[in-house]
Amino acid sequence: MTLHRLGCPLHHALASSRPLSICDCIYTVATRKAASIIPISNRSRLHRFQAYPLFVLTSSSKLTSKFHSLLLYSCGFRSNSDAKISRTPVAVGRYGEQEATNMSKLRALKQKAEVLGIDYDSCTPGMYDLLICPKCNGGQSMQRSLSVHISMKRYFAMWRCFHVECGWAGQAFADNDTVYNGVNKIGKGNLHGQMTVESLGLVPLGEKLIAYFAERMISKDILLRNAVMQISSDQNVIAFTYRRNGVLVSCKYRSLDKKFWQEKGTEKILYGLDDIKESGEIIIVEGEIDKLSMEEAGFRNCVSVPDGAPQKVSTKELPSLEKDSRFQYLWNCKGYLDKVSKIILATDGDTPGQALAEELARRLGMERCWRVSWPKKDKFSCFKDANEVLKNLGPQALRDIVDKAELY
């Protein structure tokens, strides 16, 4: 190999077998872009050279490496350097330890998934990937219907097949014994890992919260039908249970002072999903209380987004399904939404609400989307959402507004 042509002191040293100096290493890091033509992986010749923390100083005057030998690549060939590098094992630092931990967790997740037939090799942590479902093989169309997500820190993985006739879902955790955010990471479930109202510490609504909803014109019967509950340890926190086919999938919490949070490591779906299972026309609103308000007006075929609205419409191209993490709840409910012919968007009337309507229409298809217009409240403003209309104008007015929705 003619490494000396690169003009890098480190390569000169390795080629000539002379002792390495710290200056050589510093120069190599400083000129990493200049050395980008050297691949460091045998998987691709296009990888850029990266100065990983291979060399560290110890009490010895010699430079040491955590590797037994340094692999060099030149023109696609690999060889073991004869450079005189000490093989004394040393600590790789916090960065290296974290990477090793992450890889260990990822291996644990993959082993558990392989038993179920899920191939995680093509999945990227922090992203949503689509695979062939091992249970239904994608149905007759053989589409990639299994949405798989590995958390960025490799704590857990979850999957859901959005094929309507399948719906297979589950979770795997890298370490069931590890306590995460004060909760055992087995998923707040029972012995089989299934989340339950008992495992979440939920109880029926007390009189205080029932009165809170009554002020917003939402009846106790509607609350019971939608399984709205509260945390047993705090009567000021509402629990909106997210269900698919009657099974508890996730839970979103709202305090009386309007603070929101959700169960971590759970699948994102639309709130009220079971109510649109057989519907050809649906309504999408921006919050759980708006969904309940629509039901008070006679519209049971209504769902709410789980995450609120973006601040503005994105100017970027629509991301692929796998990378559309902000709106992953749509793709997790794809089987339900695909058969809908008319979608009425009744998001909030403020700027974020209008941005949400636009983003939903971009993904669901503007040709089947309709949009409501909230009426004037006074000379300067309009009613903000479904619940404001219900409280101030009544259920009939809310029905009329929905009936007058216009094509997007």
C-alpha cells in the first residue's frame, strides 16, 4: 500500500513502522476531511474517514489502542498494519461505554423480536419502519403493513400491523428489570405485558371531574361510554384511555390546569378509533374533549389526534411513511382511514389548528377532505373549537356547523 501519498503523518508512521506521536494523531483528526477518501468499513467504499477515539494517553509513554491491530483500507483492500502499537487494554471513555450499552440493548431487542418473526436488521432506532407482518404477510396485497419503532435510546421496541384484518401488536423491552421514569419497563402491564387500567392506577371519575365536564356540556353517559377515567392518586388528573378493538393501547393525561402528558413507550393512535371502524364518513378534531363534544352533538364517528397541532405548515416535501414520525398515528390507523370516503376536519380555528388541518389534508388526500368554519363569537374573534361552540351555542348549532362543512 502507498499510504504516504496521502500526506498524513499517521499514515507515514504506520507505513514506516516508526513510533506514533500524539502530534500524528492530532494532525489526523484535524485533517479528517482531507483523508475522506479512505473507507473505514468493509461494507462500503464510500464511507468517509472518521477519527474515532481509538488512541488514548495513559501513564505509559507509548500510545495505546483498544484494538489488537489497526485495520487499514486502501483502494478497497484491507490489511493488518505492522505498526508498533501497544495492545494494553484501556478505558474507551464515556462515549464508548454509552455506545456499547446501546448496542447491547439493541441486540437484546433483536433477539426477542426474532423469536416472533420480526427482522429488526433493517430498522433504524428513533424511526418508524415498515416491514412485512409475520402474522398476516401483508394480506392479499402483501404490503409492508407492520409499523416497527425502536426507541432512540434502545430501551424498547413496539410494533403494530395496520392491516385491518390483522392488527397484531406488541412491545419488547431491552431490560425488563430496569426501572424507567419510576415505572417498571415491562410496560405497566400484567404478567403478559398487557396494559390495563389497574396497572396504570386508574379509577372511575370522581364527582369533581364529572362536574368539570358538566360545565363543558359533556354528560356522564358520554364519559362512561368513552372510558374517561382519573388517576387514583390525584383527583385533579383526567385519564383519556386510547383503545383499539376494546384493548387499552395508551393513555393521555390532562390536569385541571391544562398540563398534558402521555404514557411513554406506547403506540400512537387516534383517540376514539373504535368509533370509526365501520364508518365511511368521519370527523377529525384536535383534542379529546372536542371528540366528546361532537358525540354530544350526535356525531359518534369522530376521532381526535393525540398530539395537538404544529405551529405552522411544513414547507418541506411530504416525508415517507417510515419517516413521518410527527403524524405516525395516521399510519398506525391506516387500515381504518383507507376505506373512508369523506373526512371532515374540525380542528381548532387558531393558526396551529389551521396548520394541523393542512398537514392532515396533505396526508389523507385533499380530494376527500372537508373543512368546518367556526362562527363568529364577536366582532373580533371566532369560536375556537367544538367544545366552545357546544358550551355557548348548544348541540344543534354544532351539528349545523358540521353539516355546512365545505370541500377543502
